[in-house]
Amino acid sequence: MENKQKMQPKLHIRTGDTVKVIAGNSKGKTGKVLSVLVKKNRAIVEGANMITKHVKPNAQSPQGSIEKQEGSIHISNLMVVDPATGEATRTGRKLDDKGKLQRYSKKTDKFI
């Protein structure tokens, strides 16, 4: 039997990156990536795309409540913020001195 596992695509955004939202209701906001949903090509960004969630009553909160939390944003609507300049930049991959493939900023040509 063959193993028919699909390879996950390499994305330009990773958990922990600082990103800028370039489209949608949260356009212009910057925040830290909390998680990346690789299969859906989406990411959850701190403070962006806030949604309202209704919580049913339970033992901890007998009243129930309405909570605000971050919703996911499609990866194509996010750009990595260059740590050196603080501006949004496109990214690429190239080999560093040690022969390891790393991401770099196309604006400043420095490794991220």
C-alpha cells in the first residue's frame, strides 16, 4: 500500500510573527500571530478580526456570557512586519552562511 499523505505547503507566516492586516474589516491593524491553521490557509492574529461568541450557562458561569475573541484571517490578507524597519514586507527564502534555508525581507534583504 502506498502512503498517500499530502505535503503541507510552506507558508510565509509562522506562529509568533508580527503581521499587518492588508485587507478586510481589520485592515491596517498589526498584531502577533497566535496560531496558524495550515490546512485552511488561515491564521489567528492577536487583536484583529474580533468576533462575538455566546457562551451557554455552565457550572463556572451560571449566567452564561457574551465573549469577544479573535477570528481567523486568510493568509493572503496578512503581511509580515520587518523587525528592522517596522514596515510590512514581502518575504522570500534563501540560504544563509551555514547553508540553511531561511526567510528574508525583500525590502531590506535581511534575514527575519
